[in-house]
Amino acid sequence: MLFWLLSVAHAAPPPACTQIESGAAYVLTMAPGDRNENLFGHTALLLFPEGGEPMVYDWGHYTPGAIKDIVDFIRGEPTYYLGATGLNRKLKKRQRDKRSVYAQRLDLSPDALAKLSSNVDWMEAGERQPFAYHWLHTNCTTELLDRIDEAVGGALSAQHAEVGDRSAAGEALAHAAKKPLTWFAFHLGCGQTAHTPLSDWDARFMPQATYDLLEDTSLDGRPFVTQTCTLFDSDHDMLETQPPPNRDGWLALLGLLGAGAVGAAAWRRRTLGIAGAAVVGGVLGFWGFVIAFFAWFGTFAPVWTVHNLPVVSPLQWLLIPAAIGAWRTPAATWPSRLAWGLVALGGLGALIAAVRGFGDHNLGVVLWALPLSAVAAWALRPASVSR
């Protein structure tokens, strides 16, 4: 479906690395992958411990698949680890993932390099140190940049404090554009606050933003990054910086097509319309549950908000028992009344959004959900007023 397609331009990759200098510090940026857990890419620090092999330190180690870790992540309280890995082993893993790896050599004074190294290079390969991860405030990029900033006396945070055109929602939606369900979940969940422009420093939670920030940094009139090269080149590159497209038109079209299909089914045969109403309730209720789950159970606020809940509500699941009631008792009026009540709730949400100027960027959500909700209510009308 054309709605799900997004052409994302890729910048030409930096030239291949011909030499990695010992005694220097490099920031490694791994391109986004195909899976949700590596959708946003990754960042690490490359150092050269005295007398040892080049070592990669990164704040992204975790125990995959553990139910407790999944729940803790949703709650915003997972345990991640700072880990040390030999450079060759790290590159082999990225090669298996087919994700490009870029290296940026930092222009650090000997004192700054020593201060940066003292935070991490005491670790041995395979050793891990736990820390409380947070996807926005404490992750692989924020931890790394905070330590670099500390090593240079706060020069990075001071230089990049001005608000730019990045936002939490924009970064998430751009990276998830090729993952339909993930993109739609982000679009439903990202409210007005998530679309608020951030400074480049506050946007550093994304590896791409960190990469760009370092490229745009100068200290004492000199570029902070003295060399940028490609350690491993693959089909998965970083995204070209650009705002995500507006897909309101496609969402509206999907809503109209879905409503038309249910309406046509109901016009042809009442039982088909009732089945269509149940499907609408299942779809809208599921996405409403997704929003409610992250808004109420998780700690993703203010990004995960309840701004779409009146329009796409878990209460839409009530259309399923309403459809069963309309099928068993064709003349019953309560299924239709319940369904029109849900339409009124969605209309209230649309009105609130309109008064706010659709600051939540949810015009497309309204245009998608309301036609489906309205046609479901019409399909559940009592048999006495059927054709």
C-alpha cells in the first residue's frame, strides 16, 4: 500500500577507514537495523587501553527475551549495562546484522582524553556494569555524550543549547517509517509535547542526532571531529536528516475505504454489516489499548499521552458485544445507541483537537477513525429500520 511507503534519502557514506590511530578516542555510530530493538541505531566509544587491543565501550547491553526486562522497559525501569567488547568482535556482530559502522575521531587534549578514558577503560572484555536505562534520558548516546562533555568542560552542551528543528516524535517517526505497525503506534502515541522542537543537545538520545552534533561541533576554532570514516559498509545506512512526511491524506483515504467497505457490506446484507462493525471495534479497540497501555502503565510521558484516546479508545471493543447483541436480537436498539455514544466520544476528541489546532499532529488519526466508528454505528441499527 502506498500509504506505508516512504522514500528516505541516504547520505553518501564517509570514505573507508584506512587507519585507526592508537591513543585516540573514536565515537562509533551503528546504522539502524531491521528489528524494533535496533531500529534507531546505536552509539559506542572506541578507546585504546594501554598495552591492550582496541576496545569498544557501550551502554547498550541487556538480557534479551526476559519477561521481567520487557515489563521493566515499558515501565521505564529496565537494567542495562555498560559493556566492553573487542573491536573485531563488535564489527563481526554488525556484519552479521548488515549494519554500517562509522567512526568519528575526536580532537581531545591529553588531559581530556585521560579524563574520558578513566570513566570506562578500566573494564575488561566481556565485563558489564549495570545502570538504570531510560530510552530518552539515559541511553547509549546520552551516557556517551555526557562523559565526552564532562571531559571538555561542558563545551558541547553549551554550544548546542539552542533549539533546532528536531523533535522526539520527528526522530521516532522518521526511523520507523518503513515499519508500518511501529510507525503507526508512534504516530498514535506521540502527542504535542513529543512534537515540540528540541535543542540539538536534548535530541542526543538518537544516534543519528549525536553523529550530526559531533560533526557540527568546533572547540577553540577547530573541528571537534578530525576524521570521519566507515569501518564497515552495508545496505543499512543512517537516515538523511529530514522531517517525516505528512501522511494525513493516506490515513483519511484508509478510513474512507474501510468505512465504504463496511457500509457496502451492511447495505448488501445486515449480518455482513454487523460483522464489519465487530471488526471495526476490534481494530480501533486494539490501537486504543496500545495508547492506554503505554500512557497509564508505562512511564513514557510526556511523549506517550492520552491525546488520541477519545478518538481511538479501547472502549471501541464494546462494539464486539454490541454486534453480538444486534445479531441475536435484530430489533434491539441498545447496540446502535452504544455505538453512536462511541461516535460522540470520538467527535468530542476531534473537537478538542480542532480547538488546539491539531497540535498533536493527529488530524489524520481523526480522519481515519471517525468514519470507521460512524459506519459501524450505522451498521448496528435495529432491523426495523433496515433496508
